[in-house]
Amino acid sequence: MLLIRGGTVVTAETSHMADVLCDDTRRIVAIGPDLEAPSGCDILDAGGLLVMPGGIDPHTHMEMPFMGSIASEDFYTGTSAGVAGGTTTIIDFVIPEPGHSLLGAWKDWRRKAEKSVSDYSFHVAVTHWDEKVHEDMGTLTRDCGVNSFKHFMAYKNALMVDDDVLLRSISRALELGALCNIHAENGDAVAYLQADLLSRGITGPQAHPLSRPPAVEGEAAQRVIAIAGLLGAPIYIVHVSTEEATAAITAARARGQRVYGEVLAQHLVIDDSVYENPNWLGAAQHVMSPPFRPKHHQKALWAGLASGQLQTTATDHCCFCAGQKEQGLSDFTKIPNGTPGIEDRMSVLWHHGVRTGKLTPQEFVAITSTNTAKIFNIHPRKGSVSVGADADLVLWDPQASRTVSAKTHHQNVDYNIYEGMTLTGLARYTISGGKIVWADNDLRVTRGAGQYVERPCFSPDMQAALQRKETP
């Protein structure tokens, strides 16, 4: 057993001084002032620290096959880096090859994830449509604890689905009580712009943002919101990076439509000037989709988080090392898309959000864990500090600082997009399943200790409420 003594418990709703007792069933069993320590219980002094729910990253890609490479981060190294930064649960993406079985791909990802050191769950991508996909969606929701399905409106001739697939899949998900995740970029427009840039001899990383201007994200967001509205279905738009997409989500929510928006920590603090780096690799290391945007878009993203129009933060953690990025030396469309960030998300948000007054500590908890747990139906098991919840906690030091460097991070990648950034606010201790897995720069993880988290679909009453666009 573990007793966390003398900390300030901070949740999405409140903060108060309390002790927290975790037992050997991986759960929180008592919260209150001056709790008595059971015999043989370990005691962790949390004086001066904030006791918060462990972070939940709803968007990661561990050891993902993509663009001719496999992401360098696997589930062991990736979840280890996560707990070093205060993240105790990830929701990764199962990506079936087009034409292949969703259920078979889910089984493959379950095997890969068995090495995780902390808890994990899966979204499953729909990359084509046929009767087997319809059937597999039912099996995954009924038997496998999956309640969300991913759709790419980008990556033409690879992962992209058209409006017909979106209509069929979103409708099927609604029938099952599941939620659809959407990568909103107009893939046809991107492919056209890519071909045009290459034809004009513009082949370097600076062409990447030119091929994916803000308008292609804004258009796709508006289109999928319209499709979901036609069906009366909720949707979750991943990695919102633009003023245009934020405005589309805000307008839809004002109409009573249930649309959720996710923001990546890196889009909040890094802008498109990174593509002007004269060093090819330095620019290529920032190639991800959507790309980094002109700085003025950051204001809209922060405002969306502060106002509640955007609800969650993630990383889209997808790592490729120098040799992998160099596959696109002569053609920017062949640079594997992705950047790291799972270890730094929470510190970036605290430093640039809470310390600047853009966010309150309670809002920080909401956007780093609680809102994700609620949207994906694992609250209060996750994302809360409450009796009966999983003992996944971070003891946060709001005053301590560190300088980010690839030389000291735990991510399995040879660079860090926050290199040299000094951040105040860090995980002093991380607790996963009632066990201390990170203690003052000491990583104490166990390979395979993480458990698969089943996420039940929403109930028929909830489905009906979602269709009526009412709060149940």
C-alpha cells in the first residue's frame, strides 16, 4: 500500500489539502486529512506538491508503420517516457492496412502493447468500407472495449477515406454508441498542392506547410461537422491547429452540435518559422501533419482551451530518427510525418498555460486528463482523484524547472522539438497502478506492468441524448 501524505489534491473541479491512500488492487481507497497509515504501508511525502490525476494522452503512435518506416518509439520506451513526464495512460491508434481486418489489426496492436509500463487503450482506424468493416466495428465495441474509430481525411492513396466512407462509418458508430475521431485535412487538395510544388522544383521541408495551408484543415473540419450534423452524431476532431478549424468547432457547438476538439501541445508554442531552418534535417524534424502554423493561430487555440470550445490536449507522438527523415531528402512528400512530445506535454502546458494565466490549475487537470476520460467513457476510473479510481497520479512540483534536451529525455528518438526550452512545472513523482514509477529523475518502471483499458460504449440513453444534442 502507498500513502501520499501532505499534498494539495487538485482535480478539474477543486483543490484541497488531503492525504491519498492507494492499496494493492491498483485503486485509491481513501482520501482525507491526516489518514492513518496501515501497517507496512509505504509513505510518500507530498509536502509542497500538487497531487493530480495522471495525464492521459489521447493521441499517440507507438511503433507505427508509416510512410515506409516504423516509428522508433515502441510501447515500452514510449510509456516509460510518458510516466517521466506525468502521463500514466495513452490511447494509441490501431491502423489497419486498407482492405485488411480491423479486428486482426487490433489483435496485432494488443501484442505490440504488452510491453507497456503503464495503462493503454486503442482507437481503431477505418481505412476503407465493406461488410467486414461493419461487422468488425460491432465486434470491437462488444467484445474488445473499443468505443472510438479514427478516420483520415488526408493521406490520399494511403489512409484517406472519402465522404461515402465517413457517412457509413459515422452512422455505424452512432448505432453502436461509439465516437468517431477525425483527422481533418482535405486530402485531395493536399495531393494537388504537393504535385504542383514538386513540379516547380520546390522539394525541401519548406514545401510541407505550403502543401497543407490552414484552409485545407478549415474546409475539412467544416465538411465533417456537416456530415456528422446530418446524421446527428458526435465527433472528435484531432490535432486542431488553425483558427479556421477552431471557429468551425465553436460555431457547431453554438448550434448545439456535439463536436469535441483536441489540441497538440506543440501547436500551442511552436510556429511555422521552424521550416525556414537552413539545415535540412532541422526543418525536416518538424514535418508533421497538420504542420506548424503561423503564430497568430496559437491565440485561437489557447482561447479555445480556456473557453472550453476545445477540450483535450495530446501529442500525436510519432517518432522518426534522422535516417528515417532523410528518406525524403529529394522529395518532401517522402519525409515520414511525425514529432515526439509525450514526455514534455504536461510541462509545456503548465509553463506556457498556467504560469502565464491562460489556464487555471483546475483547467490544466481538465485538459490533460479529466476531459479525455469523460469523452472516451473511462471517468471516474481515470482522470480523477476519488475513492475507487485507479491509483494513477502525478505529484506535481509547480516551481521546479528543467531544460529540455534530447541528451536527457527518455523518448527513443534523436531530437526534441522543445530542445533548449526551460520549463517550470514538472512531475516530481508519478504513480501508476499504485506503484511509484518515477521518483525525482529515477525511472522505476516494469516492462509489461501496464494494463489494457477497456472503454465501454455509451448507453442507449446516452446515444439518444447525443442524437437529440442534449446533455443527459
